[in-house]
Amino acid sequence: MKTTAKTVLLGLIALIFSGSMATAGNTFDSPPTAPQDVEKFGEDSLTCLRNLSLYREFYKQWKASNYTSPAVKDAIGPWRWVYKNCPQASQNAYLDGLNMMEHFMKNAKTEEAKLRYVDTMMMIYDQRIKYFGREGYVLGRKGSDLMKYAPQEYEKAYHIFKKSIDLRGNKSESFVLVYYFRSILSMVGDNKLDKAVIIDTYDQLSNIIDHNIKESQNDPNSLSAWENVKGNIELSFEPYATCDDLIGIYQKKFDETPDDIETLKKITSMLDKKSCTDNELFFNASIKLNELEPSPNSSYLIAKMLIKKEKFDEAIPHLEEALKVDDDNTKADVFILLSSVYRHNRSYTKARSYAYNALDLRPDEGNAYLLIGDMYASSAADCGDNDLTKKVAYWAAVDKYRQAKNIDPDVTDIANNRIAIYSAQFPSKETIFFYDLNEGDEYTVGCWINERTTVRAVK
């Protein structure tokens, strides 16, 4: 105990003579009196410094023991004095206080005692905001601890989280979003919020998550954390994500405020995100949004709806307008749709050009090569005039299917299926020999395809 007392005394002396803790010349007989010192250390600055050093020393012992030492009990008294009498002395005092209260809470014998410690933690958070600011950040931490240790207080947590996220936006911490969404699900479950809030909040949080995933591409740990959060919230949202649910909620909003641009954006964005575009609500909301606020995005949504209605020619001008979108990923999607539409219209040269445009923006887009392969296969009979030339386009088609699965694992099954189908259409060995060719020779497919490939025989 003598060693501890001596260490505490040395710590006190260091604090007294530290330039950051007291002005030059101040001693025990001459405590700090400058206005900034009084503000930081309180009226009794000497006692503040003494208690600050005492609690820190005991806290260090507790921490060094991996939080098992009884020194935490000695730390709490002087810490409490600092908290009450010189709350601006140290921001670390709030972090340390939370750690100690969490320790006592976890070791509490009764639920009542546990909740008292949780209440104290909430007060510590509030006082930290009062004296050290960073309200949005601290509220996120406060709400998370409340949901973690007193989940029955989800309504209080909900309001805390809402304010935090309103203040922090894209800078919100990932775990805060998870707890916020859980608090909303609890509120809706107890009929304290309308079900529509789940959908609106999902949309809000998805935007924050997507922003952070994009910003974290060069930080594997951060990227992993945000992707885990995305999966967590997607899973929680799934029961509320049916098209019938979304349409039922948003149809009412559309009927009430058909000219509200923000509502129209929410409706079209959410229905598109959840692939609920095959309905009149999506179409009507997209048309209305484009009337009130013409944009490449709304043109894109209208085009997708027209394609679903098989109104391909009507979709083309909307797709062309959608190419003005800033986001390259969305632009790649537009190029794929344009390629699909022109392929349907048998304008193969133009369709192929758009498919390659998509690949320029998204080099791993296997669907682009699938489209080109399909066009080559569809042209085979039209691009030849004998038993050989009516089949050579299948070589080029299979080449494209192989390229598709090599760059995009998502299309492997489709590509393999088409490779099997069209490999069976290759010319026979006899036909190849008859036209003075050998397997493995280079060959240029004519017609509009005009592409080099390799001679192969059906097996």
C-alpha cells in the first residue's frame, strides 16, 4: 500500500507542475486562479487535481490487471468527486467512468441494481455532451449502450438514435445503424410507429451504408464492417420487403401527395431497389416524377417499366436520356438494356456496340458477352449459304459465352448451358474436311459478325 501511496503522490506532483494542468508558479499554497483554470478544474482546483490523479492511478492498476483488480473500487470515489465538482477537467474521465459503470453493471446481483448503473451511464453520456460536445457521435454511443443493456428501453433509444443520425448522417458509426433499426422494429411491433417508418428508415440507412461501402474500398476492415451491417439490416428488413407490403404502404402515400417530389423519389427508389417494378404504382410514380423533375434517373425507371410492358420502341428515348446519369454503374446498366432492346429489334450491330459500351464501364459484366453470344447464335443461319458457313457463327457465340463466365461467376451456369446447346450445333468433322479446313485453324466469321475464331467440330 506504501508503494501505491507513493505512486499517487508522485503523480500529484507531476500534475501540479505540468504545464497543461497548472500555470507556472502555482503550488499547493497557490492554486490555479486564471479564469480558464477555474473553468476547467473548478473552484477547488487543488482537490480536483488530487482526485483526478488518485482515480487515474487506481484505474491504471485495474486496467493493468485486465480489469480484475479490486482497485476499481478505490477508483470510483475520487472519480465521482471529479465528475461532480470539476466536470471539465478531463474528457477521459467520462470514458473511464463508463468502463467502470459497465463493470459494476455486469457484476450487479439484481436487475434493479443493474438498471441503476445503466441510468448512471446515460447521465455520464449527457454530461460529456454538455461539457465536451460531439453530440451526434456521443448520442450514437449512448443509444447503443441503452439498447445493449436495457433493450426494454427501446423507445428512449429510438429517439436518441434518430437525433444522432440526423446530426451525423453518412458519418454515423456502423453499429449505431443496426441498433437504430432494431429499435424501430420494436416500436412498430408494439404499435408505437407506423410500418411505413421501417421502409423509410431502411431507405435512409441503405444510402448511408452504400456511401460508406463506396468510401471504404481501400480499407478492408472498414469495408467488411459496413458489408456486415448491410447484410444484418437486409436480413432484418426482409419480412417487411415484400412487393405487396411496399405497394400497399406507398400507394397510400402516392394517393395523398401525388405531386410531392421527395415522396415520389422514395417510392421509385425503393420499389426499384426491391425489384417491385412490375406494377402500376411504380410506373405512375416514375412518370409523375419525370414530369415534375425530369432527370436521367427517372427516365431510367420509366424505361425499365416500358421494357417490362414489352413497349421496347417507347423505351429507347428514355434509355438514351438515362445515359446522361453521372453514376457509371447505372450507366452500364442502361447500356445493357439498350443492347437488349436493339437485340430484340434485330439491330445487332447497334446492340453489340452498346454491349461493349457496358463492358468499358464495367469490365466484369458477363451479361454483355451473353448478349453478344446470343446475337451471334441467332444470326448463324442467316450468315451462311452452305453446311459450313451456316454453322460457323456458333463458334463465335461459344467464344463469347466462355468470356462471360471467365469474367463474371454470376453467369457461369447460364453460360455453361448455352455452351452445351450451341457446341452441339458445330459442323461435323466431315464438313470441316470437305471445306478444306482443320480443327484448330483460325477462321473469320463473315456477315455483320466479322470476328476471328477457331475451327471446331461437334463432339
